Amino acid sequence: MTARGLLGRTATLAVLCLGAAIVLIPFVWMISLSLKPAAEIFSPDFTLLPSQIAWQNYIKAFTEVPLHRFLLNGVIVCFGILFFQLLLAVPLAYALAVRDFKLRGLLFGLVLAGLLVPYHVTAVPLFLGLAELKLLNTYSALIIPFIASVFGIFLFRQYFAALPADLIDAARVDGLSETAIAWRIAFPNAWPAVTAFAIFSVVAHWNDLFWPLIAVSDRDLATPPRGVLYFRDEEAGSDVGPLMAAATVINAPLVLGFLLAQRRFIQGFTMSGLKG
Amino acid sequence: MTRLSSRSRGILTDLWLTAPATLGMIVLIFAPVLVVVVLSFTDYQFGARSFEWIGLENYATIFTDPIGQRAVVNTLIYVAVVMPASIVLALLVALGVHEASRWMPRLAAALRAAYFLPVAATLVAMATVWQMLLHPTLGPVNQALLALGLPGQDWLSDRGLVLYTLTIIGVWETVGYNMVLFLAGLAAIPHHLYDAADIDGANRSWERFWTVTWPMLGPTTLFVMVVTATRSFRVFEIVATLTDGGPAFASDTLVFAMYREGFVYFKAGYSSAITVVFLVFVLIFTLAQFRILESRVHYR
């Protein structure tokens, strides 16, 4: 290693670390504020660490607004969506990948075309439809619009198409029905795609604000991001410590999940790039 | 029970497997797209009993009314800043992390996780943190500026500045995503190409970059551009959380205008027209980038 090479490496690392530190500032500040007593938050002197740890911010976050309710709503909505997405996507993806039928080309074309449509585009008609069915302000309103995931269908089709034909044929010889093959052979064999899709879907819907803002106005149905806004607007931004505690709590599940399963998370996200 | 021929049994199986999802796609995606297009030619308001056909009036409003124009122009500015900035930064970070992973794999993995963290975070919650960071008097950003002898800024209430403040947050949440895509592209470059470049005398790092890395990253770069464009075109969460499109529509964007006109002012027809404009922009961007870049990209 030459002196020049060493210098280059040190410089590269220094710049990378500086950049990473800048990226992390909001996270550090959020946790710092969430642990500071109110007097310290509004003091004009800059301090990074709280002089004493104010856990009461976290207690307030759960008592001033129904934060546990927002979290529960997030879990119900995310897993409801994921369940129905898989229920619809797996059979169609299996048929597109393995079976030969007349309209296959047209159906696959529909899936590809669907990838180009951002979900915001369907908001007005879906709102009208759900209003007509008297479903606004229900969990159904938060779940139904997302159950037909073209991205999921596309992803699973690609995986199923790459499965060895012998595997499917053997299952047919064993007398399994096509539905059984789709769920008991193809689905478990596409496990990497399933976990990647699950992560992508849960993250997308846990974080979504656009649709919950439109579909529900009842505070008891608010998902975590919607709940954060209720919190901030009701407190008029004055109760910073508890607000930051709430932000920390809402970030925690996905951020911890990411830190524990980085490879899977990153896979889920890189694959999701396919969705336009 | 009557016996079915194997052919009609096959057709029934196909129907059973494909019908639910197909129906879902039609009812939840394609029919709504058609309805949006139809509504965009009307003055329909949510809750109204009837509506009038008004031709292209909604579209004329978007492109001639100052508020409509603002949303279009702001969105284009936002994309024009976030796209190149986040792609160039992400490429630099990816090159550095990829390089560092050869001699310090642990540290490189930690750096990768740090840059990616904003992608895994809940943007609305992080936006409220940005609000604290950028607070005119108590925020550390302005405190740091003052300490350096520079004037503090009204990051979120200065009309000339607010949109660019949002682009900074947009770049912050996009760099990690693009970095990961570039890292995947870098990992896929076969090492023997660098050996070959070495033999040909291209052994300085920038020579290696231009002769091997950059051409081989062509498909990845195209992909990153498309993904970043469509992602940043949809900017909504940070606008809704931080500015509500204000002050005086200075940070209004297409998706936020679509939300406000449709679901705050109940102008479903006008909101539909904004939706169609948004969709057309996204489609043009996606298709144009594929066409333009396909001819230049080096495919293996």
C-alpha cells in the first residue's frame, strides 16, 4: 500500500462518514428531543444530549392521543392488505407463468400496463365508489383499494416462471389440483419473492398518508402517519417532546426491522423499483 | 353431477385462478382510470346530483390559472432538482461504499445502513422532525448558521425558498434508495473487465471509472432515473405535513393540488383533470427515458 493509496482511502472514508452523519442528523435530533424536558427543548442554547432523561414524553405520547390505537390500526391495515394481495396475486401469477390459455397475453399486458399507474390516479373514483357503498370511514376503505397488486402479480409470475417444469409435473402426477400446486408448491418455492414483496407492501402502507387522509376522518381509524398529524395539529406544535416521542415510536417497528434484516429489506426495496 | 370434458375443466380451472385478481385489477385500477378521464371533462362536485360537460375547461384552468400553473411548474422544478442531485450523490456514495467494502467490509455495511435509514423510516414522522430542525429560532440548522456568522432562514415560510427546502428533504430520503440500486449494479460488473482495462493501460481510478464502471452501469442508471422521476413526481407527504402547499401556493405540487381540490374543496372534476395531467407526465417521463436512453445504454 502506497502512502498515496492510504491517503485516498482515508479521504474516501472521511467524506462517506461525514455524509452519513448528515443523513442521520434528523434521527439523532428526534431521539434527543423525545428525551428532553420541555424547558430544555425551548432553551435557546444548543445541546445534543438531554441533561436528564424525560421518559414522561413517551408516557404523554400514549395518553394525550390514542397512539396505541394508531399503531394497532397500522398493523390491521398493513396485514389486511398483504393478506388479500397474496390471496389474489398468487393464483393469477401461477396461471400466467405455468398454464397456457387464450387470454394469457392480454392478461399479462394488463399487469404490465397496471405497473405504470401510480395509485394516486384512482383516488377520486375509488372515493366515489366507497361512498356509494357506504364504506368510507371503515377499515375496508383503507384496505380494499390496494388488494389487486399488479406489482405482486408481476413479481410472482417471474419467480413461478423460473421454477423447474419437473417440479410442477411431479405434483400433477401426484394428483394435486392446480390450486394446490399454486399454493403448496409454487408459493413456498418463491419464498424470497414473497418476503421481499411482504416487506415492500407493509412499508408502503405503514408509511402512506395520501389515502388514509382521503378515506377516513374518524380519529379512531387513523393509521400511524395520519395519527402523527392529529397529534401535531391538536397540540399546535407546542408539545414537542411527546410529539417526537410519538414519531420515534411510529418509526421504530420498520427501522428496527430494517436493522435486523437489512438484506431482506434492501431486496424488497430494490425489487419495488419495478413499480412505476 | 355431470361429467366435464378435460378441456372445459381446464377452462374452469383457468377462470378460477385468474378471475378474482383480474376482476380486482379492472374494478380497482383500469375502470377508475377511465372514470377519472371522463370526470376530467365535467364540473362534477362530490355530493352533487348532476354535472355538466365542460370540455377542456378544467385543463385550460390548470395551464392558465396562476395557481394551477404553480402546481405544474413547482412539480417540474422539484423533479428537476431531486432527480440529478439524488442520482449523482447516490452514485458517489455507492462508489465509495463499494470501494470501502473491499478493505473495511464492516464499516462499509454500517455506512450503507446509515444512508438507507431514511428509506425505511416513516416519512411523515420524519417530516415533523425536519420541521423542528428547520424551526426559525429554535432549530439547530439556523443556530448553526448563526454560529458561523450567516443569517438564519425562514426555511418553510419564505416563498422563494420553501420549494428548495422540500427538495433537500426529497434528496435526503432518495439518496439511500438510489445508492442501493447502484450498489447492486456495481456488484454485477465482472472483475475481469477491470483486469482487461489494467492491461490496456487504464489503471488510474478515473480511467477505470470511464472505461469500465460507467458504461457497465448504463442499464442501472437508466433504471434509477426512471424510478427517481416517478417517485419524485408523486411528492405529497412532505408537502401535506410541512407546508400544505403554502405559503401562497409556493410549494404546491400536482398530487397535493389533486388532494386539495378534490378532497378539501370537493371539486371532483377539476381534481380529475389534475390527476390526468399527473398521469400523463409520469407516463411521458417513463416512456421517454426508456426510448432516449435505450439507444445509448450499453447492454451486456
